[in-house]
Amino acid sequence: MQDKLIKVAVVGNPNCGKTTLFNVLTGSNLKVANWPGVTVEKIEGFASYEDFRIDLIDTPGIYSLASYTIEEKVTRNCIMDQDIDVILNVVDASSLERNLYLTMQLIELKKPMVIALNMMDIIKERGLEIDLHRLPEMLGNIPIVPVSAAKKKGINILLHAIVHHYEEGPVTEVFHYSEEIEEKIEKLEVMMGARYPKHEFKRWHAVKLLEGDEAVLKDHPIEVETIADKSYEKQMIQEKYGYIENIVEEVLFYKEKKAHITEKIDQYLTHPVFGLFFFFLIMMSVFFLTFSIGDFLKGILENILISVSNTISALFNTIGVAGWLHSMLIDGALAGVGGILTFIPNIAILFLALALLEDSGYMSRVAYVMDGVMGKVGLSGKAFLPMILGFGCTVPAIMATRALESEEDRKKTMIITPFMSCSARLPIYVLFSGMFFEKNAYLVSFSLYLLGLFIAILTASILTKIKKEARKEVLLIELPEYKRPNLRTIRIYVVTKLKDYLSKAGTVIFIASLIIWVLLNFGPAGMTSQPDESFGALIGKLMVPLTRPAGLDSWQFVVALISGISAKEVVVSSLNVLFQTTASGSNQSLLQSILTVSPEFGALQAYAFMTFCLLYTPCVATIATIRKESNSWKFTSKVILFQLLTAWLVATLIFQIGSRIAGL
């Protein structure tokens, strides 16, 4: 352990490469939690340099230190309340004017500060050059280190600057407002000093008070009206940007003007018509890879798990393990968990593809392209961002709705986002499309993603027409530069997601598999070897009349759907236990068991079942998140009921219409 500790807050705009740089600095020394009292993720790590240990906190991406969003509040509270020694401001060199506005606000805090000038490789590609001598001068001689996080360039120099400037002390402010505003700031600083003599950020608070920042006024009440009778926010923003324009004019110039690759690509990927075509083509390619490569690896993993299951079963027989315990562990826990583990290759490929699309800068284009479609249903393209996140996991997708300004838009987006196919549903699609559609499995799964998207947009349209609302928000979104995805960032993302998946397999799915086993092996008369006499069968048979119109006339499917409310992956593990297949949960053994119990079950019923799984009540974690974000159990209950009814209606329509077409 090093003798000296420096605590650093990593602060920057969204898409400035902040997280990539953070990952390069910290390596795998990461700790992920939530900020106290909020659901915003908090990521911490550490780096070592000479005899210093540098603890880094990766703050949410923000554009300013206002208090309009939870991310802004979290970042400024971190800087002020977490004993931060140095601010590491990550600046995108290719978007200097936009990034420097946050820099100017950070300077007003008068804390030791270092600027990491990222994306310098993009500057060179554009034929641009930045005067790295004049830029620090115009910012108060703040150390500015050119880096390329993606290529790991300038990292040691940056660590040296953090250590050196930590010892140098606070920055010197070079920017001053107009005389009128400076006079008011000075008077407010005097008042702050008298009221709060130990307060560290007197000038910054004085500036925020003049801007009319309600959060600052609430935390540090003061008689602002005696100094200023109005908000000076707009004037102060204009003066800051005026100074930033002077900086850019002095330090940024062309060596040779080059064609911009991003603009060339965006002619096609953000085109109103071609953009949609390319989006669907890209997503279809993702599913082709997920199935073509994933199923090959899945088969290998199945054989390994079969061998493990047979070995453990033989060991239990040798040492004389009781029959009920043998059945519970092999037919219950191992069959359920093993059935989920076989889908790791498919899940890994999906996460890898989504991470590549996100890190390359493409996902922001999807929201831009979908803006026109979303506008017709009363939402902006901004509402599509949570829906995109829903492809990964619905929980963070629901959290992302807080970025929408209108409460009605937030609630509407919360209602439709769970219709997007999260990664937890992928094992269900892989299993049933593989069993009943074989070579067309990836197209069938892709159609379910499109169906979820269609139902979400249709629902938003209906809700808008019922409430007779017009679209209120205009889409303002940053389209970052296309860049080569950073392999380290991709690896960390995929590994983290797979750890979450395995963690769920070892906890939620393990427990759910044991519960399903108990429901299948115990009935009103006690322990039974006949599943038809079990509690599970009684529960399922009571509800079969409701699911029969959707082609689901076996109680096993009903029980699997009920278990899926704990986590959607549990549907697959439950089916392996319910149909008493091998511990590997291989497609062939499960298919034979299903057809033995329900000979009429075919491709149409399988598609109706997958549709039900796509649209019905979300998992418990999502339900809890909807309740927390909406702050209403009434609204949450309506969402649960609405999605259950939607799933039943759409699955029933698919089966009934399909049956009639097949009967012609």
C-alpha cells in the first residue's frame, strides 16, 4: 500500500471518452455501486504512480454543473462532498467549444484540476491542430495533457500531472464576467463568508445564486434579492461562451482540411429512409451471429454439462444419496441451472454486438433515425434511447426515462419499454426457435424483437390518441464521432454482463429451480412421484382455460410463465425441471418431453409461447424499478395488468389466426 493517497473525480461531457480513459487508468481495479439515495451507477477504481495511490471516481457524463438532472446533482455533490483532491476534466478535443463550457464551470470551484485532452487522433485525422501552449494560458495555466484513451497514449504523463498539480494547489481563475456581474458576485461572496465562514466554494456559490440555482439557495439560504432582483443565468452563459469562442479562435486551426469520415457515413446511416433499413439490417446481422456462432458453442457446452451431470449422478448413486435428495439436486437444481448455462455463448455474442454498436457511436444515430417515427406517436427520438437500452436489460432502461422532461412522456415510455426484448428473453427464443424453426431460428428471433418494437410504438400511439396529446419535446441529441471500439471497454462491459448472468444463475435461478422441483414433487397428499398430482399441476390446471386460446393447453407452460416473473431466464430452467429433461436441458431431450406431454404442440404454439414471454409481466426487478421511478404502486399495478392482457391478446391472435390459415 502506498503512503500517499489522492482522490480524483473524473468529470466530462457524455461521449468524450471519459469511461474509456477511466478503464485504462484503473485496469480491472473496479468497484461498482450506486450513489447514496439514487439509482445512478457509481464506479470507483484506483491507479498507482510512484509512491502515490490515486483513487478515481467516474462521475456521470454531464454538460454543466447545473441542477436540472440527477446526473448533474450527483457530479457536483461528489466534487463538493467526497473530499476530492483533484478534478480530472476529460475534454473531447474534436468538440472543443462544447466541452469547454463545463471546464469553465469547474474552474470556478477553485480546486486543483488537470485536463485530459482526449480524441487527439481525431483532430489529426481532420487535418486540425491545437496550440497546446496557448490553450493552458487562456485557462489559467491548468495542466493540459493530450491523450488518446483508445490507444493508451499519454497515460503516464497524465498520472504525473495529477500528482504534480495536486501538490501545486488550486487553479487560478482567468475568466471574469462583466463589471456589473462581478460586483454582485463580490457582494454575495462577502455575504457567504459572513453566513458560512468555513464554506469552501464561496465564489462558485455566488455565481450559482446569481443564476437562480434553487438547489444552492436551498442548501445555503441567503438574501440574494438584496443584491440581485432577477436571474443572470442567460447573460452569464453568453459571456462564458463569448470567452470560449475567443479561446477556440486562438488555439484551433486547420493544417489541411480533410473530408470528415463521420459525415460521409451519416449520409446513409442517418438518412430518413436508408437509416431505418440499415438499423434493421444491422440488428438482423446481430441475431444471425448470435445463433450461427452461439448455437455451435452451445452444443459443445451442452455435451460438457451432460458429462458433468452424469458424473455427479453416478457419484450420488455410489455413495448412496437418498432418492429425494438425488432428484432435487440433479432433476431440480442442476437441470434448471444447467439449462441456463448452455446459453452463455449466445448471450455473450449478443452483449458483444451491443457493446460494439454502442462504443462505435452508432446507437445515438438510432435515436436520431427513429425520431420521425416516434414523433408520429407523440414521443421524441429521445424516448427511443431507453427502448434501445431495453435490448440489454429493462431495469436500466426504465431508469433512463428520467432523462425525459415531461412526466407524461416518462410514464408512457415506462409502459412501452418492457415490450423490448431484453437479453433475459434470448434463451427462450434460442430454445424454441432452435427446436421448431431450425435453420430459420435467427429470423424468428429477430421477428420477435421487431414485434416488441411494433407493439411498443402502437401502444404509444394509442395512448397519445386517447389523451389527445401533441408532441412536446424536440430531439436534441449529440451524435458522437464514429470511432474504432475500444477492446478494453468492450471486454469490461461483456465480462460484467456475463458475471451478472452467472450470478443470477447461481442465485435466483437456483432457488427458482428448487421451488419448481418442490411444487412438482409435493401435493395435497404429501410427496408424490406423479407430477400430475402435485401442487404445480393444480396451480397450472386452474389457469390452463385462460391460456388455451393462445395454444398453451399444458399446465407445465403455465407454471413456467408464472416462474418467469422472478427472472425471464427462469422460464427455460423451469421448463427443464417441469418436463423432467436431462441436466443439460438440451433441445432434443426437451422437445421429446414436450411432444410426449402435448403431441399437438408445434411451431405455431411455440411462436405464441415466445410472444407471450416477450410481452407479459416484466421481472420482479423491473417491477420494483417502475415503482421507484414512478413513485406509484397504482401506476405500477396498471402497467403489470396492461402487459399481461397485451401478451394474452397478441399470443391468442397469433395462434387463432395462424390456426385458421393452416386449416385452409
